Amino acid sequence: MALRPRIPEDQVVELAEMFRLMSDPTRLKIILACLDDPAAVGEMADRLAISASLVSHHLRLLRAARLLQADRRGRQVFYVVGDPHIRSMLSDMVDHVAEGDAEVETDPGGGG
């Protein structure tokens, strides 16, 4: 297995900030709502049962970190996980969590 080259300090800080932003459950729900299809603020607010202003606040942070991209269509702005690296990582993590839940359900003995 080849070792990954050392990551510069500024990139470590940027990566840590991305993970910090995604560690908030509300922000993670917003990102996941934009994972497969673009979503507008009002749609996300309704789906997540939070105010549109709170969604907008979180979207500003997520866009600044380049976790989401905005696409204006007329008067509405739609948000999507546009970067294939972010999309792949999140999809893989969602699948990983789902696999863990499936293993627990099919193994009543607790895995041992």
C-alpha cells in the first residue's frame, strides 16, 4: 500500500473545517437533501421542518466551504452537492451506516 504524500497544514485546516461543518446534524441533513437532486431553500425548510432563514444561514456556511453549489433558476436558487468527491464520500458513508444497521438487524446475537 502506497503512503499518501503529506498534506500541507493549510489543507489539513480546511479539511478539519469541512468535517466540523458536516458534524452539525442540521447542516448534514441539508447536505444530504442536496445530494441527489438540487433543492431550493423552501423545499429544504419544509422537508426538514426548520425555518427558511435557518436553512439560508447554514447554506451560506456550506457554500463558503465549497460543500454545496448554488444554481439560480429565475427567482429561485437551487443547491446541490456538485463536487463528485463530496458526493461520493457522503454516499459511501450513508451506505456504510445503512450496512451497519442491516448487520445489527440480521445478527440478533450482537455480532459475537
